[in-house]
Amino acid sequence: MASDADVSELQTHLHAKLNGETGKLSWRELERHFARGAVVKVDARLDLVEVAVSMVQDDAATLGVWLEQGLIARASDSDAVAWSAEPDRQFWAVVIAPWVVVQTVVGEIEAPVRCLTGPMDKISLMSQHAAFRVGV
């Protein structure tokens, strides 16, 4: 049986992997994925990577709460209409096959993001060019 430390290390590795696989897409690039019904939108109040981790881990309880609260949902036709009005709108996106999980890019500052990976004295640099949202 895996220890709590092993589970925590795997969780941290998965989070870092998905963070590294996250990138920006415009609506024009996302539109074909919407057409096949594969876009899941994430509310700005949630962390996109945390949602992706929950999807990979098939965390039905957490995902169910977020679905019920309207914090995650399959993108709708009304979303597509709104996004089409701004074809250059940018989204953070990560693929959790068969889904493309997206979150609208809000005002941001390009900067390295540091996150705790273990004890409080361990801080690692997640990405040289990661971005964080301002005011969230």
C-alpha cells in the first residue's frame, strides 16, 4: 500500500505534468473541438489544473459538486455564440482525452509561479513562463 508521502508525491507530479501541458488557445482553435462536443468550461473561481487532476483521477465526488454548482460544464451553444463574437478570445486549455478543458484568460501578468510541493520549506518553480490571474 502506498504511503501518504507517496500519494502526495504522485499528486504533485500529476499536477506539475498537467500544468506543463496547459497552453493558450483562441476560440478559432477551440471551435472544432466544440463542434465534436468535447469542450468542458471551467469557472474562473476554480483552478484549471486542479479540475484536470480531478478528471484524470476520476474524482466523481469533487466533479459532481462542481457540476452541481455550475463551476464546470460542457460548453453550450450559447457559449459558442458568445465566444464567436470574440474570435480572438484566449483560453487556457489542457487536454484530458477526450475532453479539452478550458478557462477564459482573465487579465494576467506573465510571471513564474511557485507552488508548495511538500513541507513548507520546499518551493519549486512550476514553469518559467506560467501565468497567474490577477484578482482571483
